[in-house]
Amino acid sequence: MEVSSFSEIEAEFMARVKRIVWCSVATVDTRGRPRTRILHPNWEGTTGWVCTGRNTIKARHLAANPYVSLSYWDQKQENVYVEATAEWEDDPREKRRVWDLFKANPFPYGYDPSLIPGWTAPDAPGFGILKLTPWRIELSGFSLEPGVAVPRSVWHAPRRHKA
């Protein structure tokens, strides 16, 4: 079912991502091949944040192609799929704010980034913040019980029209 606004799925989206926490994220390498890894985003509405290294294979992939696909799954079969663009957030104030956001959220959804070796502060060398901006979010799943249908909801970001 298509939904017209994010507010129609926001509560369920947040409940799922906070419960599942970790997601598979696919990028595209410089030869056009997909590559996946596990990441731990924190979401503020339709904006996702990821604390991650700046000097990684993932960073090279995103420099060539900023599109990512996220997949959350758990044994309850309540899935979340997010299609988004990823960009580095380099503003020192915003990096501090997102660092503090991760620390303020309860574990396991939140964590202290300084637990990662080398990440002593938001301005530590190699520490980066990725901003995820989705154009599509899908909530779906399935039931193993015969005859039980699981609703599917899809949100699309409003299209920007050129003048």
C-alpha cells in the first residue's frame, strides 16, 4: 500500500529500526558491482545517520556512486527496506550533534562512538558521519500462519520538480 506521508508509517518504522538495530547496506563498487556490509544507522524522521570510517572501501564506493540500499530483517519477519543517497556530513557542529545523538539513544540502538578504537571525539582523524536521505521506505514482512496477511506500506519522498 502506498502512503502519502512519512507520518503514516513513522511510528512503525522507528519501532522496527530501534528493535532490529543493524542492517545490511549495499553500495556499488567502481566497477558497478554490488557489495554489502552491516551498519548501524540512527534515524531522525527520514534522515539516517551512520558513524563510520572515512578511509574505507565504502567511502571509495560512495565517492563514485552515492546510492545505497538498506535491508533490516529479524525473526519476527518485520522487514524494513530503505533506498537512499549517502553523503558525508563534515560540519563540526553537526558531527558533534550526531555523535551526541548516538550516545543519548538507549543501547543497543544507541552507543558511545568512542568505544571504537581511534574514535576519541567527533573530530578524530578518520571518523566520519554519513547522512542517509531516503527516496523510498518499505515496511513489509510475512507470516508463516496460513491465511494471515501482513500489510505492506511504501513511502516515497516527494518528487522535486524542475522549474
